Amino acid sequence: MHKSIITPERISDIRLTNKETARYSRHLIMPEVTPDGQRRLKAARVLCIGAGGLGSPTALYLAAAGVGTIGIVDLDDVDLSNLQRQILHGTKDIGRGKLESARDRLRDINPEIDIELHKCRFSSANASQLVSRYDVVVDGSDNFPTRYLSNDVCVFARKPNVYGSVFRFEGQTTVFASHLGGPCYRCLFPEPPPADAVPNCAQAGVLGVLPGVIGMLQAIETIKLIVGIGEPLIGRLLHFDALKVKFRELNLRRDPQCPVCGDNPTIFSPIDYEQFCGARDDQEIPAISAHELKRKMDAGEPLELIDVRETFEYEIARIDGAKLIPLGEIAQRADELQRHRPIVVHCHSGQRSAQAVRLLQQRGFANVYNLEGGIDAWSDQIDPNVPKY
């Protein structure tokens, strides 16, 4: 059993009301929790990065458990495609900000707690200030810049970072806490993968229930840290395969050479994580907007429109006149393209097509462009009859 991150001084003036005693009665009768453990939960402050697939189950169960203050960072609005997995939100919330939707749902779950909303992007400019106000950070983000940022700031602030990630049918979770003797995210991943090498959920898909499993595990780890029970996943990564319903545990070690938590660190404050993760590479790729493409098509200008999504995606939605050449085939089928014509490449959101543009440029194509925002942008800006998925 480990020591609670909430000190005895923090709970000296905390009392449970009669309502709270009734609400949390199944906690109070557990000898591992008792009223002291519930008072620690009431005193605790947890920051959830994201109100999406992972943040939804995490926030719901932390609220139900009685975590006294839950902060949520998110800038997005609820979209129909979110509802397959983001259970904080409902059909009536489509178009609303995720923060407002999350607040209403959490208040319905537990009106006894405080909910702090941070409508902003978690960035190098505000991360340190946000994290300083909380005891634990739960990282439910889906991109590498945010993961590295949350990790580094938690190391600097000596706060546990409860990490989770999902991809198609697989997920993983651990607790990064170098100040408690474990490794940090950089110990596990010293360098980010190449830009666009790892697709996100919007590109690769995810089984809707999977974030529920991983998000609940993140909630469990957070509660264990607060109450001071069990063995937290510090130095251990839990991997879950939904297709096999199989868990694997991997031991993690702190890297003495880690630039953030190592013996001789070289990074002491947030850096430019977008640049570090190569997320700005697409700025160097020639691009065309959906409106400009529509203008050229209406004017009858000669061009080739290439769709590099997969066949099943092409069956879901397509732009009239587009030729399907999946990204994995683009290099072998480049000779099918007419070099003397402008070529516009598109995918779902613009990332895979950016890779295709690079591949074609490497093969000598000079007049090739990436459709900004992909078929999603076409549906939003040009033709709403093209289904979004």
C-alpha cells in the first residue's frame, strides 16, 4: 500500500455532510477507504485533459466517487461522430461546447462537487499554471504534442500523470510519476514518431467501448493515488487487447539519461511541442482549399483529383470525380497520374494526403496539392450531402 498524495493536513477541516455520508456509504464501509479516504477524495483536485473518449468515463467515475474538484480542459464542440464513444455527451448536445455538456452531465451525477472549466487548448503558455492548481493530471489527449507537454509539466510540478491511449481495438494506461520513483513518458518514448506516422482515432477508428475500459482504469488509478490504497501503475504499463480480451503488463524503467526526469536534466520548462513532434511539417506542403478546388472544378480547369483513403471509406463518402488510389498503393501506381496536369490529393482530414503529396514530390511530381481539411472540409464548406464519418 502506498502513501496518499493528499496529506493529513489537507483533510483536517474536511467534513462529510449527511447527504455525502449516504451517497458514499458503499465507500465508507470498506476498511481500505473509510471516512478518511472519502475525505481525501473530497479534498482532492484532479485535472482532466480532454472531455472526449477517455475523459468521459474518467470524469464520470471521478465525479461519482466524490472527487471534490474536477477541472476539465477542452476547446471542442460536440459532434455527431463523438457520440459513439464520448459518453459524457448526448444527441441533444450536438453543437454545444464539450465543457458545457460535461458540466451538466457531471452535475447530474454529483451536485456535491466543484467543476472547473478551462475552455482553451492545453499549451506551453498555460500548462504550468493549470497543472499547479491540481493534485493529479489525467491525460486523455489524442496527440503527441499534448502528451509530451502534460508529461513534462507534471515532472516539473511533481504531480502524477495518469496516462491513457487507445487505437482501434487496443489501449494502454500507466502512471507517470518520476517524483515517486517511476519513469516519465519521455523515458518510454524519448522521441516522437515521424509526423503523420501514427493515425489518430479520426483516421484509424476506435471501438467505441474501448475508451470506456481505459478511461475507467485511469479513474481507478487516480482514486488509488488519492486514497492511498493498492499498488499504482507506477513503473508498470497495462496493455489491453479488446479482440482477445487480454491484459498484458510491461515493466517500465526510469531512464537516467532522460532530458526531463533524468539524473542531469536539460529541459526545465515547456518547449515548442508542435515543432518537437514535427506537427508543422504540413506547412511546407502545397495546399488548396475546398473553395478554391470547387472554383477550379466549376471552371472546367484540367486537374486530377486523387482520393488516398481506403476502399471502405470511399464507399461511405466520396467527392464526385475523385479517383481512388489508397495511400499504400500511391507509390506503385504513380505512373497512372498525368504529370502535366495539376494533381489534388485528399483523404479524410488532410494528414494521409499530406504523406501522399510528399511521396509524389519525391517521384518528381511538381504540380501536386493537398486538399486542406480533406473530405470533411468539402462536406462542411461545399457539399453537405457528402456524409461525414
